[in-house]
Amino acid sequence: MEEILEGKELQVGILKDWDVTLEELDEILASRPSLRGILMGFLAEYKLSQLWFNDPRISHLVRYDNHDRKSSGDFGFQKRQ
């Protein structure tokens, strides 16, 4: 993520640690559709958690193991009325 602060770009997290710009990350994602698909899946799970699972009516949120072939799905939860 980059923030513009007084005309200077600040990089945080993994982009700073690896010295990667947003433009480079965008180029990498644009050139590798399978990576873009994986990233979009993870982003969707993250946003779903932020937007829906912070509701106080939802409890016992479980993220299933992606490699467990016996149970399908990404999440399990209980909803109170």
C-alpha cells in the first residue's frame, strides 16, 4: 500500500520490505492471471470477513483448512437471531 503524504510516497509492509512499487506489483499481477485469481480469492475472503463477519450476531467463525478434502467451503459460523 502506498500513501501520499506531502508529495512523498510512503510504502509499508511487504512492498517496503521487498522494495517493490505498486506499479511493479500491478505489472506482475497483470502478467500472471493465475496469481491474480488466487489473490482475488484471498482478498474476497478478507473483505467478506471485514464486511459481514464483524456483525455481533455472528459467532464461532471458523476458517476451514483449504487442503482438507473432507469438508468443503471456506467458512463456518453460527448466526444469532
